[in-house]
Amino acid sequence: MANSIIIKKKINNFSKKILVSGDKSISIRWILLSSLANGISTAKNLLMSEDVISAIEAIKKLGIKVNLNKNSCKIYGKGLAGYNYKKNLVLDAKNSGTLGRLILGLLINTNYPIKLIGDKSLSKRDFKRISEPLSKFGASFKLKNNKSLPLIIYGNKKLRGSYIFENRGSAQCKSAAIFAGLRSSGLTKIKAKKSRNHTELMCKYLKLPISVNKKHKQYDIINIKKIKKIKNFNYKIPSDISSSAFFIVLTALSNNSRLIIRNVNINPSRIGVIKILKKMGVKINFKNQKLYKGEKIADIIIKSAKTLKGINCPVEFNSEAIDEFLVIFLVAAKAKGISYFKKLDELNQKESPRLMWGEKILNKIGVKTISTRDSIKIFGNPNLNLNKNKKIIIKNYLKDHRVFMTSTIAALSFGGNWEIHDKDSIKTSFPNFLKIINNIKKND
């Protein structure tokens, strides 16, 4: 079973400093905006995952030159009209929902139909949530079963600004609408449930015609006007908070351990995992904070938690932590009392039905749960410690990278005899995950 890993013992105490791979959300957004900029843009610490490589391959198919080496990526932008729209063009987003959804906002002026495809997992996800708002700008779409990939986008050269109401808290839907607004004449107004705001910050840094009103507690009001040009821009991609979350939880659940994760993006719209874990008793501090092109960056210091307490998780944290709930559930498993997470239907719009898989992992390690379609109660056990002969097999999870990584953290934290399939799934978002795990384990 070459594509599986076996874990038979818990991790020992450790004290380490690590550097996590570049932020996936920023990496993909930098690629897309640089592809339409005037001139050469360079990125360092670009995440070299399958999702990011899919974004590079997509813009290359659109006629944009890319020069990639070990330390940097150069994109030779040809301006807003630089895409070479050819007949019978097919773009493959593979597993990347971020790429598949965001790029549609930039393709709405195509003069030929473009087919967008994805892998088996992405092809099951909802793309009507993108096609419906983008249709208001003047593009039209043909989707499989009126919902999913493959889809065909039919562009329009006379795009018009629109009013968009994004009520799911999906940064992908919001960003696609922002990109469409930047291509459309007149004013585009987006009322968007609060979610990660990397697109807005990058647009503001580039001095594009976008304004954001954050006065409302639950929604942002975003106004966008058509752009004339995007200047080329360089970017040193900070480390990914979602990837860092696995090591934060590993440290919290380990005995007498301490970890420093350097140069992490702590954008306020992304640190729900930090807020939740702090409320549960995890010791987390930020050091060396700075502002970089609108993004907040810091070193994160984590220490083992001696006592963890359950949480009735405030729903306002959901959109800030939507990619981290699987690993947060592991902390709830070891906490004193009952933890309750609700209104998590968006969790099942990911690569796999993650709420179901989160519960399945907890049940396999002997943790009691009660769930509904969009909520879960976790009955924590502070003495959770598996017998070394307890056999646990994780497989058939649609190759969801976060299920694999969460299972790995569970195995190292709680013990047992684990067989975790499809380790190649981490290539989509975090190819260095196991390498960093082995680095931390060198203290053993």
C-alpha cells in the first residue's frame, strides 16, 4: 500500500520552529490578477501544490507566459485584454474550487465558449452558486444537471455592473463577483456575508476601484467599478493559517510541547480557528506582527494545553474557520464537557462531506457525537488515549486532503494503530505536510 501511511505510536514532547508552505488563497489570487497585469510580476514562497499548479496551467492555456523555478514564479502579464480566447478551449481546475470559481469571474468577456472541467470531487460541487450571480453581468452558462461541472461559459463583450447578494459567507462566490465587476461597465454592488477578504485587500493594494463598507455586523457592502489597467506587482506569499492549524492542534494535544510557526498570515477574516481554540484553553500568542500589502502577518507561538474545555461555538466564527473545523473537532474530543458546533452546512460543500467525516473520525476513536445535517455535539473525554492495538482505517473519503491530515494529527495525538489511505491527497494543498511532521518528530 504505497499510497498509505501507518502510524503506531503517539508523538513525544517537542520544541520546534517551523515554516509552513505559502498561503493557497493568496497564491491563486496572485496568479489570476498577475495574469491580467501590465508587465512581469514575481512571487516568492508561492505554494507549489496541485491546486496552484492548476491555476498556472489555466493561465498558460489562455496565452500567458509563466516562468517557474524553485524559488520564484514570474508571470508575464499582457494587460486586461491579454487572454487569448481560442475556439474549443478547455480549462481544467482539477480539485481546486478556488480556481474553478474565481477564474469564471475573469472569463465573462470571452468571445468563444470556454469549457471548465474538474476532477471527480470538484465535479460534484455546486457551481450554480457562481453561474447565477455572474449571469447578471451578461454572461451565460450551461452546467451539467443545471448545477455542476463540466460547464460552458458564454461571454459577453458588453458586460454591465450588477447588484449581487452573497449570503453563504463564500469568499469564492464573492471574489468571482468582484472579478466580474472589475470587467463590467457601471457600478457593481455586492452585499456579502462576511468571509475571508484576500481579494479585496489585494485589489486595494493595487489601487483598483473598490471600496468596502464593514459597518454592518454580518455583511460587507462592496462597490466596484470597471478597471483600466492592473500594474504588475511582486509578492512574498506568507505562510498559510489553514495549513498551520494542523500543527497548532498537534501541539495543543501533545504533552510538554512548544511550537513556533514563522511568518503566518493572520488575516482577521481567517483566524476563527485561533479564536475558537483560545476559548477552549489552548495557549496561543502572536509575535513579530507586521502589515504586508494589507495582510497581517506574525509568528505564532503555541504551548501544550493542560486543560481543555468544551465550547458552544459562536456561529460568527464559522466563515473564519470553515477549513479548520475537522481539526478543531479533535480538540473538542479531548476537552472537558460537551462542544456544540452549528450552522455548518457549508462544511459539506467542500471536497468531501466534511461534517460526516469529522464525526466518523471521532466515532472511530471512541468519542460520542450527536449530529444533524448541519450541526454536531461532541462529548469530550479529557482522558482520551487509545490502546496501541486499536486498529483504525481511514479510506474512501474522496481524497479530501483535510481528512487525511486530520487523521494523521489524531493518530499522533491519541495513539492507536492507524492505516490512513490516499496520502497523495495532500498534494492538492500542502505537499510538505508529512515532511514537516517528520521534522517535528525528530525529537522522538
